[in-house]
Amino acid sequence: MKGREDIESYLLKLGLPWEQIGPEMWSLQADSSENLVVTIAGPVVVFRLKVMNLPVGSRETLLETLLRLNATEMVHGAFGIEGASIVIVNALELENLDFNEFQAVIDDIAMAVSKHYPVLSKFRTAA
């Protein structure tokens, strides 16, 4: 069964700066994203990146934008709201996870941030 050692070998193979922040939790720095967290949660590996704080005030247009991006632009994961933050999340089965799939998720998250942050950041001042 795959586990912590497999994830750490994938991280080493990626060559990105990372640190272990828990028994089965790692923080990665991928393409200037400083808060990409990878966690083993039971039978899945969860990828989570905080994109920005959730703006206060009217959010209808922001939420519609996030839903449209999820439907048309996100390959592996989805934008979501966690507490007072907008995040990108993804979960993959640990048992069948291979390096190419692991790397594809990290690349997809990095691409989503670089491509969509300029649009989403406009909502920070719209409130």
C-alpha cells in the first residue's frame, strides 16, 4: 500500500522546495505559491492551496465567477471557500497514485493561480 514514503519520493523527484509540517502533511512552494499543502487523509491525498482571503460585501459575482471557472477551466481540482478563504482543492486516491498524476495536479494548481488570480484579485477591492 502506498503511503508517506511514496509522497516524499514524488516530492523529491519534483525538485520543489518543501517541508514536512505534520506526520502526513507537507507544504510546497510551487511557482511562487507558498501555501500549497499536500496531506494524506485516509485513502486519499488532498491538495489545498489558499488563493486569497474571501472579500467582504457583495459576493454574488465572485461566486458565479468561481463556479464558471470550475466548470470550464479547472482540470483536476476546484475552487472553493474554506472559512474566510478562497482555496483550490483536489483529492486523489492514494492507492493508485503515480508520479505523473501527482505532478499533473500540482502543475494544474500552479497554472490556475497564475491564470485566474488576476481576475479573482479584482474582487478584493470591489467590496
